[in-house]
Amino acid sequence: MSHNSFRLGLTVLGFMFMCVTVDGRTGTIYKTRPQIEKETGATRVIDTDHSMIHEGCWYTAFRETTTIANSTPLYFEMITPDSFEVHLKDINIFAVGVPWVITILEAPACTTGAIQAYARNRNRADYSTDSLSGVVLKKNPTGVTGGTVVTSFYAGGGTGVVGTKSSASSKIGLELELKKSTTYIIKMLNSTGSANAISAVFDWYQIK
């Protein structure tokens, strides 16, 4: 705002009756969005997750459905950059059969896999340059050994009384702040007793 511009507002007992910005150079008046909810008088707020999307800090990466043999793991490799603080918010698992065992390993030894999942910025209006994420997500690294188990949980769908299979979704119920410049392995082990399908969607936000 320039030196000859000013903001005019009138607030009484928490209710905003008028809020406009007057630009002295052009004489244009801009009506701003009220910050008080009219029915309750409460302050309008958005949650942290929503604000991360507005700021262009939230990313989603997905992997199409893959059929995995019984007792066989599907691995994803997530490499965090040194330039951002990465918060792994959710891993949404869509799977057939029970159970799938999902394990997150920190800093294991492995041979890097092929690039398979691409980050997409959730703010498509202002931040469509997806490469700004800096997080590398790859499929099927090999020779995974060691590492610290950060968390492990069950996911999966179900099988009906006549053998009809159905899918279900599960997701991590916690937020993980990941170390910088570190490799994480997300292991999805098929323990259902037969070959079944699984797909995954990864959500994270990152801040400087």
C-alpha cells in the first residue's frame, strides 16, 4: 500500500460494520472480506492445512493401482531435500484384502529405484510449478536393509462370505516432521494370502 493510501474500518463490540481500502492515487475503493462471522461474531479462521495450500506449500503424489503377489512388499523411497522442512501429513492407502502391513523406515540402506510418482502442488491457481517441491519420490528401491522403524500399521479392504473382494482406504493418523537430506522407505507388505491390488497417495507440506 502506498503512502497516500489508507485503510478505514469500524469495529464495535467485535462486529465489523465497514472495512474498505481507499487508494488515494486512483480513488478506487476496494471492499475487503469481513473477518467476523455474521451469525456468531466469531473470528473467521482457516486451519493450518488449508493455509499451507494457499501458500503453495502442500504437495500430493500418487501411484496408480498395482497388483502385488502375496508376501511381497511394494517399496516407495522418499528423499527429503536440505532446503525445506518436510511434514509428511498423510499416506492414503487404497487396497484389496486384509491385511497390508505398512511400515515407514528412516535412513535405511538401499539402491535407489526408478522415478515413478510426481509431486503436484495443491494450489493449482498460483503454484503450478510442481518441481519446486524438492522431494524425490521413487518406486521399488532394492536391497532395503536396516533403518529406524518410525511407525507401522495395518491397512486393507475385505473379503465377503462368497469370496467377493472389496477395497478400503486407510491413512496415517499422525503427522511426521521428517529429517532433512534423509531417505525414508515406505514399505507396503501384502499379507492377504493372495495377489491383490494396492494404490497410494502421499500428502505433505514443506516450509523453509
